[in-house]
Amino acid sequence: MKHHNTRQLSLNQLTTIIILFLIGGSAFSSTGRYSGQNVWIVLLIAGFFGAGLFTIFHRINTLHHNQGLPDILKSTFGQILGTVILFAYACFFFFRTLSVGNYMSAMAQQTLMFGVNHRVVITMLIITVVVCTLHGLTAIGRSSEVFLFLILLCMLPFLLAIFTSSVFKMENLIPILAEGVPSIVKDVTRNTFFPFGELVIFLMLFPYLVTPESKGVLKRSYISIAIAVLLMIAINLTIVALIGATLTSNFEYPFYNAMQLAGLTGFLERLDPLSVVIMVVGEYFKLVIYFFVTVLAFQALNKRFNFKIVLTLLAILCFFVAPIVHVHETGFMMDVVPFRILPIFELALPLLIWIVSEIRFRKKSPQLTGTVNPELA
């Protein structure tokens, strides 16, 4: 069964998805958590390194003639070892699906649905994600164009609080680098892998780009990363200025708490309802992309696996596993995941794939066909 009509992705849609994927969750909860007033320096450096990682991902894609990650792994390492590494990536994508989903459900319980059973929230999330996944990548891409505009519109009053809110304190943004340059190394490393390194998932999506636009992927992706970095800097600097570096690091949802303090006198006295909309929409797109890619990765393990059956099994597994795991806890996500898990899948393995691919496939002329990988379709 082919899915060419539901899995085509335009360059504009790729742009909006990358922006939403990067700012979803991370911009509103974690990037400025420990960086404080140095967050803009941290994000600029991390964004630069993140763009470098994406260049490696794109080079791998080019060397393999626009194939998806499953075919890349099997052609690089052989059928058996490639399948083993693919299974590891599939498990990694599933782990991130659980962590993003649990974070989103916990956020919903504390803001929109206070007191509601966790499993009920998980069920609602699973249903919406499954429906969205069944409609295909094209539907996800089209909706991203609309919802990115919605997020920017809802974010505008928050950023305007810089000029209108009495609680905005410039002194919270100084002194810069008070502890010296070495103090930001850990923050830069964390933000390089989380969220920028997570763009490795687009190795699963590159084959679905429409043919005429595939050659402009790298340039457009750089623009997307730059826009996301600027948005994250604006958001996090405003958060730190409103509530201070200490409260930013202590609050679980600093963006939401900052929006509770911000307001536009005579227009919007309370902005926290808008923060919920922004956080839910941004995190939801990240969740959908991770779930969609997880289904593709597990399906690609065997040509006989059916997309809908794999999707159903993963959805059921999420229902039973998500409530009993706590992978979204702040300490684990901030201190363990970026330093022990993400570097394996976002740096070590891609570097190995790139080096081996350069040796084995560099002499072959890369022709970006833009066709959908039949094994994934």
C-alpha cells in the first residue's frame, strides 16, 4: 500500500515543522532553565553547533541519494547490523515519544485539566495523535503552517510585555557571564543536543520531500534553525527578566508562570491562557512527529509489517507504559538525557554513518530523486 499522496512534504512545510519542533516544549520549559541571563549566548552557540549537526544529517542524506534512515543504515552497515541499529533508533524514538507525551499530559493536568486521571489525559492524547498520524505527513505539514502563525500571534502579547509590564526587570538580565565562560559549557552542551540535535529524526522524513524543492533543503533548514533560535532567545530572555534566573530554574513550567505575571494593561490583563495554547500546540507537533517517525522506524524493520498494525500496537503500548514511567521528570530530562542518551543517537552514530558513507559512497554522484522510499511507504 502506497502513501505518496499523504506523505508528501513541501519545503515550506518542512520549514514550519522544524521551527515548531525546535520551540515545542524546549523553548517554554528547558532552554533557559539553568542558563539564566546567559541564555542568549548559550542559544546562539548551541544553535550554531545544532546547524553543524544538521549539516551532517543532510550530507548523509545526500550521499545516500535521498533515502530514509532505514535504508541508510542497511546500506552502510549491512542488513543485519543495520537492522539492529535501526531497532535501537526505533526504541529511541519511542522513548522520546513517551517523554514528550508524559510532559504534555503532566502540563495539561496542572493547567487545563487539574485533578483529571493521568490515564484519561494519555488516552485523549493517543487518540488525537493516532488520528493525525493516519491522515499522514502532508496533513501534519499543512496544519503546521497554520499553527505556527497561531503560536506567533498568541506570543505577541507576551513579548510586548517587555515595554508595558512593570514586572519586567532589566536587572535580572545582568551581569552577563558573571561566573566566566566555563560556566556556560554545560548549558551549551545540553542545548546543542536538546533540542537541536533532535533534528536527526528528519533523516526519516527527507525522502518525502517533493522533488522540485529538495535541493533547497539545507538553506531553508538553516533559516528555520535561525528563526527558532531568535524566538527561543526572545522567549527565554523575557522569562528571565520577568521572574528572575532563580525562579526560572525552580519552576517546572517557567513560561506559564511568567505569562501569569505579564499582562497588557487595559487590553489583556492575564496572558496565562495564551501560554497554555502556545505550549499545547508547540508540544503537540513535537509529539506527533516523534510518534509518526517511531511508527515508520518499527515498520521498516520488516517489509511485511503493516503501517496501521504497527501504529495500533504502538498506541496500545503507549497507553499501558506511559503512566508507569517517569521519563519526563526535570532532573532526568536535564541532567541524564542530554549527556548520556542523546549524544549516542545524535552525534556518535551519525558521525559513524557519515564517515563510513563518505568512504563507501562519495565517488557515486548524489542525485536527489525526491522519491518516497518504498520500504517506508
